[in-house]
Amino acid sequence: MAKTSVATDKPIALAMTGASGAPYGLRLLQCLLQEGRQVYLMISKPAQVVLGMETDLKLPGRPREIQVHLGELYDAAPDQLQVFDREQWTAPVASGSSPPEAMVVCPCTTATLAAISQGASRSLIERAADVVLKEQRKLILVVRETPFSEIHLEHMLRLARMGVVIMPANPAFYHRPESIEALVDFVVARTLDHLGIANQLIPRWGQSLQED
């Protein structure tokens, strides 16, 4: 049955860029919607290419069509999910007068990392991150690259000093993952933790785990 209401919390902005790791972004989107959070979604053109390579999901080309498709896939309430075009400068996330509660870039390319660090604001994703920074809201970057160069690390350090959460997509193994989904859930759970959203996606450190 379709949902009929949306939580009154301020929206969460979620951006997906063209790094490997599309399943992280999709699973995070699903969890946010399941928790009743309103989501402002931005997907870069390279991200759509990677989505087609790493998942069976075939997204349409236009933001409104993507919104309908993902909304139906994840059983979102009306208007719970809003998808914005890459240069939709009238979107709420483009202005400090209407900032989201927090923003996550998942996965985050090192190019996006660099642009945010420099305040480039060449796309809506970069502008939205710039708004979140200047309005002192939470920004989480799920960076997906290996190894990191000195340039990457310098950008991370600069942003970390501004209060940005740098969260490389590094799943752990203490919870004995038996599937790719379990590895994805570890990173998504840690992201939700930093958003202040309770979840039971993984066993926590210190909880009893299955013994050999």
C-alpha cells in the first residue's frame, strides 16, 4: 500500500556521483525513504552510467521520470522524493534560504571532493554542498577511490577541518558479512549513524556475533 504522509523533518539531500559504489547510494536512498524522511536527490550524468554498470536498475533520462521510477520502486509517499536536474538552479538546495538538514554525497568522486573543497559550484551538486557548508549544516562525503593521492588527502583534510564528515566506503568484516548486501549495509549504517537516524542494519561492535 502506498504511503500517504511524509515526516515533518527537514529534507535530507542525497547526491550520487560517478564513482564506483552505486549500490551504496541506492541503499541509502531506500533506507531514508523507509524512515519517512523527505529526500532531495541529485544524480550526475556519470553516476547514471555507473548505475547501469553496477546494478540492474535502468533509470529513465529525465528527473521527473527518475522521481516516479524510484518513488514506485521504494514505495515513497507522494512528494517524499524529489529529483532535481544537474543545472536546476531553482531547486531548494541551491539557496541558503532553504537548506536541507544534511547532505550526503554517496558515492563521492575525488573530482566532486575537489570541487567542494574549492567552492567551485559548477553543478547543482556542488552548489548544494557549498550551501550546506556556508549554512553550517552536516555534510557527509562517502568517498570511493583507492589509493588516495596527496591531492585527495589535502582536500579531505581541508574539508574535515570545516566539520565535513569524510567517510570512505570501507566496509568492516567483524560482523561476518556473507553477501555484498551486508558489506553495503555496513557503510550505509555508518552513514545513517552520522545523520542521527537509528537503524539496525548491522550488528554493533560488542554485540554477540555468530561463533565459529
